Amino acid sequence: MSLSLTPSSDSTSRRRRTVEAQGYNHGDHHDQQQDTQQPDATHTHTLSPHHSSCPLAKSVSPQACESRHVCEDSWEEIQRKRTIRAENEVEANKLVNNYRFGFRKWKSHVTARPFEDRSDVVKELYSELNVIKPHSGPGQFITCGNVVYVLLFGWWVSLVYFLVGILMFITIIGVSHGKLCWKLCCYFLWPFGNTIHEIGNTLRRCCEEAPDSECSVETMEDSSPVLLPSATQGPAPEMPERAPRTPYWHRLSTYVWMLLGYPPLAVVHSLVCVISWILVFTIPVSKMSAQTLSVILLLPPEDILLSTSSHKKHQSYETRALLCCYHAANWYYYKYTVDGINVFAVNLLPLVIVALIIGYVDKENQYVSSEVKFATAISSIIPLSYYIGMGIASIAAQSNFAVGAVVNATFGSITELTFYITALLRGHRAANPCLQEVVKAALTGTLLGCILFIPGICMIIGGLKHSEQRFNSRSAGVSSALLFISVGGVFAPTLFSKAYGNLVCDACTNTTGGNSTSNASGPFVCHNCHYDLKNGTLFRDHIQPLVYTVSALLPAAYIIGLIFTLKTHSHIYNIHVGEGRETSHHGTVVHWSRWRSLLILIVATVLMSACADLTTEHIQPILNQPNISQYFIGVTVLAMVPEIPEIVNGIQFALQNNISLSLEVGSCIAVQVCMLQIPILVFFNAFCDVGFVLLFSDQHMWASIFSVILVNYIFMDGKSDYFQGTALVVVYLILLALYYFAPSPAGC
């Protein structure tokens, strides 16, 4: 009996693996936005063996599971169909495009998610510091982040407030502001759990003047954002009616404060705001300084009330909480976004301005060295790549598949192409063949990084969290086949030249020290050996036509792949959009409209051209390093820095147990390099001869071919773990070691 059930078990196991591969699509732990329609299908591998013939309890009724045939039909239906949930049509279109071949994979949301639908952790990140929360006592605020705040900011901010308070007392007129400064001096030394209130127009007065409005005059505890009168600990004196007072901006003391007291505090808080924002995880300190500078310091001193966490003030009039901070740091601020852009990319954007200023103003390197200019310019490519990717995702999400494909094909490779073309032009003008070899090394390094490093690091990080991850091997097979076509087409002219070219050496000597004409016996040592192509007719009549033919066929194969996966055989990816959560009554709010996205793409491309020009202008001191091969610089720094946003996206997909998209990130870039970027460079060289020849060194060729074979072998079983990822990363590091110890190109 057991022998007769074995085929059925194997077949069911294969079906289960397929469903698991198609079902793994979970959102973030705190902010899940996409999921499968059949939640149990994603975890069927945990079921016991005797339930393997019908693992989906929710998808198939118990009566249907009694029939093996019905259950198998259900498996086929689930295998054929997969649903992605999204809260609106634009977001759903972006999620669908993420699974399509040829589209750059992107994680960030292109629409603003309703705040009420966010998790408590995310709400905490975006909340204003004016909500009073219940707490047990001052001891709970003694955390590492709060102590670091005191060491970095608290002591010197308090000192400035103390000195400004003395200055205001000296003026006599500003005594009230001086008292406020001394109170704030104690507050900013340790603000955690303490609250700053505003005494002004109260809710009770609002209710008296407008009894039909929605307001409450009931007393509340201190855990409320708005503190109301409380007399539970003894009678409080009634608040006498205030005598008519001079308006705040009609007082002489106000202008004394604005001339002497406010400016130094504005400088201090602006400095704290900038530093804490750059540190990202201390953004609450930045919010606290911004609130103080823009609101608190512009109020009348008598309208500001401070209460501590240990001593609760009770009054018979109402106050409004202005500032209340409990923690100076929060680890989850790495998720913080500004207008849809991650905070790290926002913080790196000023680096572009710095790179342009020091690069084009200080042309003689009087103040900044070429090495610093190169590092700044190459680093500025990171935020620009992020903005270009966000612009691509925004346009594709709001357009049909044809427009999305054109935008992805046009702007998806703009970062790398800008650098390559700029380097080729500068190398041609300076008659420097080294830059051409550096471009080829960067192209190869991009291939190796996208084929080996990106999938490898994603497998490691995802495998450490989720043990084993599965993906749709059939959809991955499309990218794998195109990778084979790409690499074979790109290196076909190189193989052809090796087969028919003549090996020529500049000089050959034997061990006895004689020249090549000597009759002495012994092995010969030859220098600067290369295949002579341009001196004969081989290159002009045979290799060059082959290069143009390959460069025309590769984009055609890319277009056919787009049509195959986007139109005729889109069912391979099994993507169907289901109904998601309801959006707010205001409708879908898109961060970037089509025109805004296009404008950002154009501006980012122009800035990218300028930064690429600075990078190639100041790269020569880096290439002249005697202990580092120029090949190594090309395959590492120049190849992988523009891909950092893609690496981050792949890692985030892997952490969400969506390894399919992580693997597609690298495959998509590698295919675009071979099928779009290299043909564009070839045709650009045909119209503007910059000396770019599609002939690679042996090391480039065999490293790329071996990488494609290895990664396809690992992807065969449709599952991944951290061991497979480690194997890919180790092979990548071995290849980097080969480039590190390899001699520089001839003539460099």
C-alpha cells in the first residue's frame, strides 16, 4: 500500500512547492500592504504528511477534500491564480509591475497611505510631540537614547538658555522672557516626560461662545493631549479674570526678545535640528527643536506653562499641550519617509549640491583634493538613483504597461549610461585608453554584482529570518534564459576574436636574457601580448559587423521578452489584483504625479550627468594607485555604487519573505545591462567614435559566463536558504580577489 501511494505523495509535494513559491508575498511586519488571497497556502509546508493530499483547509471545503480529484483541481486553480491585495488601483498597478520582466523592482509606496490604517509603531514615527501619554514614573525614561541626548545636545542647549536668560534679566525689560529661558534651561536638560502647555483660548470659552459646537468641558487626566481642570488633590484657587493686556506684538519687551534672545536660540535649535535629522534615529529631537523654534519661543511668556513628570500642576483653567517628548531616539526611523522618499535618500540629496560646488568652483583643487571630489561625486549618485527609481515607479504605476515598459527601458539604465558615456567621451578627448577599460570593467562588475552578490546577500538575510524561502521557478526561468542569451551575445565577438585573431607580443625574452632571435634554449617570457585586430581585415570585415549584428539582436530579444511576459504569457506570473482596504473619502493621494515624476526624472538625469562628469574628471588619481588594479576599481566602486538602492530594495523584499522579487532585482538589471546598455554604447560609438570596442578581456568573459551558469544551477530547485546565498557571495568575493591581484590593463 505504501508503494502505491508514493507517486501521489511526490506529485502532491511538487504541487505544494509550486503553491508555496507563488504564495510567498507578505508585507512588512508593522505595515503589511500586500498579501495572498489564500493565507494558508503560504504555509502548507508545516502540515503533517497525512494532510498533504489536501492542505488548504480554507480554500477547499471538507466535503470537497474527501475527493482526491476535487482537491487536485483546487491545487491546479491555486497554482494558476494568485491575488495581490492593494489599497488602491495605483498601488496595485505598481505591485503587478514589480513581478513583470523588464521593470525595475521598487518597494516604496507611490501613494500616501491613510494614517489611520498604519500600525501603532508607524503612527508613532509621524506623530507630533504634543500627545501626553500615561507613564509610571520618571525612572522609565532612563534609556540609552535619552542619555545620549543629554551628552550630545542637552547640556549645551541648557547652557545657552541659561546665558540668554541672564542677558534678558540685564535688559530689565525682558525679565519675563528671562524667567522663561531659565525654565526652559531645566526642561531641555531632561525633557523626557515633562510637558510644555499653552495657556490661551480654552475649550471652555469655546463652548460658552459656541454651545452647539463639538467640545467637552469634562475634566480629564494628564494622559490626554489637552489637560483639563482637576481638583482631586485639594481645592485650587479660582482663576481670576485676566485684566486687559497689551497685545504681545505691541510690547517693547517682545522686540527686545526678538533682537537679543531669539536669534542665538534660533541658531542653537537650528543646529540641533539639522544634526539630529542627519542622525535619523534621533528625529524626535529634531521635531522637538523645530516645535520650540517655530511655536513656543514666539508665544507670550505668561502663556507658557511647564509641568514635570514627577509633579503634576493642577489649575482651574484649561491648557493645550505644545510639546511632550518621551524618547530621544527610535530605531524604526529607518522606515521614515518624506513625500514618499526614504529619509536616508533625503539626507544624501544635499551631497549632490556639495559635489557640484566643490567640483566646478574649485577647479584647481586649491581647497579640496581630487580624491575627495571623486568620493563626493560618486556618493551623490546614490540619492539620484533613488529619485530616478521612484520617478520610474510612479509613472509606471499610473500608466498602462506599454508606457511603463518604455519608461523603464528609457530611464532604468540612465544612471549607468550617463557615467559610461561621460567616461568614454573624456577618455577619447584625453587620448586615455584606460577609461575605456574601466568602463568595460564597470559593465562586467555590474553583471557579476547583479548575478551573484544581490541574490546572494538577499538569500542570506532572508534565509536567516525565514529559514527556507521558495519562489516560482518557472517565472525565474524566463529571466535565466534571457541571461544566457544576453551573456552569450555580449561575449560572442570576444570569442570570435580569440578564435580567428593573431596573437602579437611586443617583446619576448628567454631565461638566458637573449632576445627572440637568440638560439639559446629555455622558456620564453613575452610582454604585452594581445590579439592584433585593427592592423588586418579581421576586425573591419568580420568582427565589427558581428558586433553590430549582436547589438541589434539583443534589444530585439529584450522587446520580445517584454511582450512575452507583459502581454501574451502574463499568466506565468499569476498576478491578479484583488480588492484591498478602502481608502479615505478624499480618494487616492499619489505622492508624485506623472508630470512631477517626469520633471524629477529630467532634473535627476541632468544632475547625474554633472556628477558623472566630475567622477570621471577626478578618477585618475584613484586609478593611479600602484597597489590596486584598475580592473578592481571598475568592478567594485564604479559598478556597485549606483546599484545601492536596488540592493536595499532586494534586501527589504527578502525580509518580507518575498524572495522572488529579490532575485528578479538582480536579473532585471543584468538583462538591461546586456540587452540595452551595451548595444546603446555600441551604436553611440558608431555615431561618435570614442574608441569603445565590444571586446572584453578573458577574465571578464569567463567570470561572467561562470556566474550565469552557477546562478542558474542554484535556482533550479525553486527554493533558497542562507547556505546557497553564502555560496554566491563567496564566489563573488573570489572573483573580486582575482580582479584585485590582476595587473592593470595594458597601457594604463
